[in-house]
Amino acid sequence: MCKAIVTLPALQTVPGLTAGMIEVMNITGKLIVQNEDEYVEAVFDLVKNEQYRKRIEREICQNHDLLYNQKQVVDEWELVFERVLKNLNI
């Protein structure tokens, strides 16, 4: 599914991953925001402007392959899982 998601990385942790994905896919819409006011505005734009939302979702569908087969991404996930296992003492 290729759905537009607005993310505010400064206030949350997992959205940092989403922001990275948006950047890798070169999505042109305003999906990464810096504060709560921008968040509300970006969500409002997606909800109220169907043509804009569909364009963003098309970009996501067309570019999602950019997320795969990237050594840097695989290396970063490896570090994440190593930290998790270390914190679990496994």
C-alpha cells in the first residue's frame, strides 16, 4: 500500500525511520515537518486535497523500490538489531 504519512521526527522516535524512507524515495510533498503547526497543516493538506494526496501516493508507489537493496540500509538495520539484542542480554 502506498499511503502518504506525515511525520514529526523531533517529537517521536519511530517517525525518524519514516522520515529517512521519505527522503530516500525523494518524495516531493511536505511529509516531514518540524513542529506541531506544520504537522496539522500537512495532514490537513493530505485530507482536503485529494489530487495532492494521490500525487504523493503515486510517487511513493513509483519510488518504493529505492528502499531495497541498499547496503547502507542493511548495515543500519544490522546495528539496530545488534543494539536490541545487547539490551536484551541475548
